[in-house]
Amino acid sequence: MNNETLLKMAYEATERSYAPYSKFKVGAALLTEEGKVFTGCNIECASFGGTNCAERTAIFKAISEGYNKFVKIAVVSAGEIFTYPCGICRQVLNEFAPDIDIVLDDHGDVKVINLKEMLPYSFGPSDLR
């Protein structure tokens, strides 16, 4: 699947975002090795600790459906900036796909960054073996 299609799906996911507090709507589209896409949006909660990011929503949906090998993830926001995964999302991505490509968009300026660039010296499952 090309980056443009994956980004389009991520933008569509922002429309389902529940962000009444931050007003910062984020969408993600996660591509599995099998070619299936799982989308996610951020879901806020009045008790902020209960909030979940778009990336983790997509990952958790995929894992709960039996998929655990991921190729790339597109992450976008309704804002006018590149929207990078937060630290927690980077750690969760590292858990399941330490070599995943992250596709970002800022009004047609597309950037692809590998997670290893975003999370150097990571700690993951291999460290616990």
C-alpha cells in the first residue's frame, strides 16, 4: 500500500477522534504484513490518565484481532504540523515493530522516519530475554 492511501485513511480516522479537552484530533493507520489496515484515533478522558493516543488505539485493535506484524503506520493530526508519536506510543510501537516506518504529513510534505531513528537506545522485549 502506498503512503498516500495510508495517510488518507489516517486523516479519515481523525474525524472519529474524541478530543473535547485538547481539541487536537489525531488519526493513525497501521499496515500489517498481510496488507490489512487498522485505523485509530485519539480518545480523551476527563481523567487524563485514561486518554489513549491514535497510534496505540490502532495497535491495540490489530493485536486484539490477531495481527502482530506491522510494516508502517501513518500518523496525522487535524493541525497544520507534522505529528510525531509521543514517547509512550514509540515504546508500544517498539514492542511490536521495532523496525516500523512512520509516515507523517504536513500539507503534502510527506516524511518517512524509521522508529529506530525516533527511539534510539530503546528498551524492548529482547532486553528481557
